[in-house]
Amino acid sequence: MTSSLIIVFFMAFLFFGIPVVGAMGLAAIVYIIGFMNIPMSIVANQMLGGVGSYTLMAIPFFIISGALMESGGISKRIISFSTALVGSLPGGLALVVIVASAFFAAMTGSGAACVAAIGGMMIPALVKNGYDIDFASALQASGGTLGPMIPPSILMVLYSVSTNNSVGDMLLAGLFPGILMAVSMMIVTVIISIKKGYGSSEKFSLKRVVVSFKDSIWALLTPVTILGGIYSGIFTPTEAAAFSCLYAMIVGLFIYKELTIKALLRCLFNSIKGTGIILGIVAVTQLFSWIMTREGLPQQIALLSSTISDNPYVFMLIISVILLVVGMFLDPVPAVLIFAPILTPSAIAMGINPIHFGVVMVATFCIGLVTPPVGMTLFVASNISKRPVLVVGKKAMPFIFAMLFAILLIIFVPQISLFLPSLGK
């Protein structure tokens, strides 16, 4: 199996400290030179082809939209509405973190942006109200994992593009699993809060819920317009992403009036940098994946999988364990782009719906956002609280187990993922 050597080269370059994009590119070039009798011009052709997809235009639009929402006064309104909804429950302020993260995830699709926007306000508030700072940081880091799950999701778009599946179906498929993961974390939060004696932040007031809902209505309509437009056929996913940018700009500039021209330009500049990083990864992984496909690695893995078990549930459990380990060392973006083209054909051969498999893959990689050594939301939350990453990571273990339980339910109950996409068939 000489084709597996490209994986060996990739891991070796990572071991020597070369960044993920560089490691993939070098591994591909070394393999082409050593084992493939093809011209090197194929490198540029494949990389350019990888970023030439119309569907990928949704990614910069969603990134810009998320940045505009973060700067346009939406974050604090989401927190206020979440506090009115669940602030009176045991550990109410902690529950606000999960609920606000879920709402914010439904507008940005980014885990790191979710933690930065919500955590900057909520971690200090939790500590001020008597919550342990490490628990508060771990809670916010875990809440950030909802960003890539609840649509719109950049990871869902990347999975769809790399496996030739419907972006609209993938976005719809992530909604209920994302809610399930949020609920599982909320249950753990209540249990820990009762055990630690963390009380509610205030008494429930229906009047405050109504008032905060009215103040937040323009923010809360964002996911409704995106998903509603896609599902009704008014928008393609890419058009919906572009519309979300326009919507966020109008709300921030003219309704909430908290988005300044200076902040708008800063959002655009930062979004361009973020887009460049992601599309750079897409370009290199296209070359990497093309080599693996040409050399028959997906077919070899499918054959190997069939010898281990012909039960699709056993296959998905084994793959989930592998992806959990991978997610500890790779950021979800390159991880999805590398492993989706390799593993999805095997899943289809097992009779697994590729949309269902994609949701399981994305959900599993989301856990990697909160696990050392490269957990992005873990690092952002630790940076906000100025606490050691490993200490916060240890406190996040109950939430990780809650997410694992949710993934098991998603695996064994496919309709959690497939119900909404099936309605449009």
C-alpha cells in the first residue's frame, strides 16, 4: 500500500513542527516526485481547481456575516434574551452561556468567534457571581463547539464540496444534532450547578422575556432568514450567505446603530485574512485528496473496513473513535477536507447515508475544538480567563462526555440528522 505513504509523510512533517498546510503540500510533492510519473504542473492545476467551486463562495460570506454580527451589537442582545429565558434555573447564568452560544452559532457558524463574542462578557460575569473560573472557562469553550454544528456551518459547506453532496441538505441536517448537543451540555451544567451550589441569577419574568425578545428580534431572525431561504428554494446556500452579510450590515448600521464604518472596515479586513487561511487549506487539501483518490486509498480503506465488520453502526463507531483522536491534533477544517473524501465512499459502500455520515464526522471533529493540544475554543476561552489550557481542558471533561453521548444518539438514530432534509424530497 504505497499510497498510505503520503499519510506517513504528512504525519512526519507535522511531527517536525511544520504547519498543517505546509505539511500537506510537502507530503503531496514528495509523493508525486517519488512515486507518481506525472508532471509537477498538476500541483498548480489541482490547487486552483480546489478553490474554483461556486459553492465555496459561501465561506467568505459566512465569515464576514459572523464578524459583522459580532461587532454590530447582536452578542449582548442574544445574552440578554438567553438570560431572560433560562437565568432563573439552577445554574442559570451558566445555562445562559450554552443558550447564547447556540443562538450565536446559528448566526456565525464559527466556534472561535462564538467563544470570543460570548465568553468576553460571560466568563467575567460567571466569576463575579461565584462560579469557579476554570468551570466558567470550560463551559464557554464547550459552548463554542456548537458553532460548526448549528447551521450555517463552514465545516458542513466544506464537507459537501469535498464529497459532492448537497450543501442545503447538510446545513439542514446539522440543526437537530446541534440542538441535541446543546441540550446534553445544559443537562450536565444543571447537574454540576446543583452539586456545586451555583444558584440562579434572577427570578423568571415573562415580561422581561417579551421585552428582551423584542430587542433581539432582528438578531434572532438571522438563522430564520438563512435556513428559511434555503429550504424554501428562494436562495441557494451561497446566495443565503451573501444575503446574511447584507442583513447583518443593515441591522448593525441602521437598526442597532452599533456598527461603525471603522468597525465595518476592520470586520472586512479580518474576514479577508480568515478566508485566505481557509481557502489556502482547501487548495492544498484538494491536491492531497486527489493524490489519495488517484492512488486508490479510499477503495483500500473501504475494503479494509468491510473485513473488520459489515455492520454500518460498528463501522461508524470505529470511525468516530479514529476521528476523535485525529481531532485532538488537527483543526477541524483540514481534518474534514482530508478525511471526508477518504471515508465517505466507505460509508456509502456500507449503506450509510452520506449526509448522516457527514453530520457524525463534523460533530466528532467539533469535540476536537475543546481537547488539547490544538483545541481552538479551549485556547480562546483560556486566553480570556488567563487560565492554563490543561486545567480548563480537565474541567471540560463532563461536557465532552455529554457530547459523546449526543454523538452516539446521532449515530444510532439517523433521523435526528435526516428528518429535515427528507422533508424537501
